[in-house]
Amino acid sequence: MGKELAAASPAARAVFQEVDDALGQSLSRIMFEGPDDTLTLTANAQPAIMAHSLAVLRVMEQEAGLRLAEKAAFVAGHSLGEYSALAAAGSLTLPDTARLLRLRGEAMQAAVAPGVGTMAAILGLDRKAVDAIAAAASVDGEICAAANDNAPGQVVISGHKGAVERAIVLAREAGARRAMALAVSAPFHCALMAPAADKMRDALDGTALQAPLLPLIANVTAAPVVDAAEIKQLLVVQVTGLVRWRDSIEALHALGVSRFVEVGGRILAPIVKRILPDAETMSITSMQGVEQAARDL
């Protein structure tokens, strides 16, 4: 993860070193060499994904002359990607972003004991139907709720294991194309994450956060925000709240956006195409991708 980029670019290497220094750990070595089971630990995966995204962006800006503030009108990120978006837009420093994501990963993992909660993907049903199913499955004091509204017919639910399992059965009975449990370490973006939200509130209160150079489309409101204090509040709500990605992309479209550039991954651009089939999308993950972007953007 990021190894070839680091080998090819001093700018990328500088990002990985800055993240390593902030965490007091050679996260880059784990990214480049593994083992996978260490890299995929939530406390490592969250800052690692951010580091790769910011390394790609730094190469774009410093070596390809693609300045975010000149080329983009808005920034957005899915779940932990919201922190990457804020770092990209100058709202958070890179070291602070790394430290916040390390804490976020640790806090989310610790919020719920192993085996108590889980998540599931529901495909082929709309958000309204999934909300009704989740409500019906929330019995005996257990909770189940939509966690990610990713695209039409693609909703992820989260909550107590028993409630999520009941929701899977109900979704299949309701005609879902697929309803399947996900291999996750915790039930993210639901009320069970309240202890993690409290820890993030304290951490964000002690972190300097500037107004971003570009408006952020917030996960939990699907609306532009530039006020630093409001952004902090929304980041806390995001820990337990629904990631409204479909609404966010539709909001950007309504604001006149027709081109979406994913930096550091190849997950969100295909989801954007599902939401807006006519949108122009691009994913940039490598030096080759940066060079292509320099020609096309």
C-alpha cells in the first residue's frame, strides 16, 4: 500500500514520514510490507488510508502542478475519508489528522465488545425500505440502523448482532437482491459507537481546526460547511450517524458538479457512477494516475 508511490516520489515519502513521526510508529513499513492482519487493524487502517490519499494528493500538487484549491470546488470523504478531505483542504494538519484517526480507530474498536455488534449490506432495496426493516429488527433492547446510504439499492446497516441478523432475514423476505453480513471488527456508525463519539469530542476540542479552503460536503448533513466549529460538531455526530453518501453526491450534482475525482482509492468513483450515471469520474492511486490526471484535468 503506497510502496511504489513512495519509491517514485519524494513528495509521497515526505507524507509517509510525517505520519510516522506523528504516530511515533513506522506505519509506512506496515503499509509497504504488512502483515495484512496488522495493517487491517482499525487503528492502523484508518490513518494508513488517509496517508495514502494525502500522499497521492501531495504528488499531484507538488510534482504535477494540480492545485486542489484551483481545480476543485468542493471536498468530500466517506466516513474516515472526511478527515482526509479536511486535511486536503487545509482544515487539519497532516500530523493532527493522523493522530485523530489513530484515536478514532482505537475508540471505535473499544466501544463495543467483540461479537456484540456487526454490520450487513442490503442490496436491491431503497433506503426507506431498509429503515423500516431496521426498525422492525430492533427488539428486545437491541438496535439496528442504517449506517451507510451509499447508492441507490446499496445500504449498509449496523447494530447488535442479533438485530442485524433479524434484519438480514427480513430484507430477504422483502425481496432484497442480497442481504449479507460483513466481515467488520465493530458496528460502525450506529448508536453503539456513543463511547467513541465522546472520545472524539474531547480530542477534537483539543485540536486546532481551520476553515477549509473549499467547502466540505459533510457526511451527516449532505450539505456544504466551512465553519470550523460546526465541522467539529459534525465529525462527532458522524461517529454514530448515518453516512449520507448518496445524498452528498446528489447535493454536489445540484450544486453544478459533473466531474468527481477520487484521490487514493478506487472505491468511491464507481459508487458515484451508480448514483449519477452521466457523471465524469476519475480515480488516482499511482504515479501513472497522477500523470494521466495532469493531462486530463
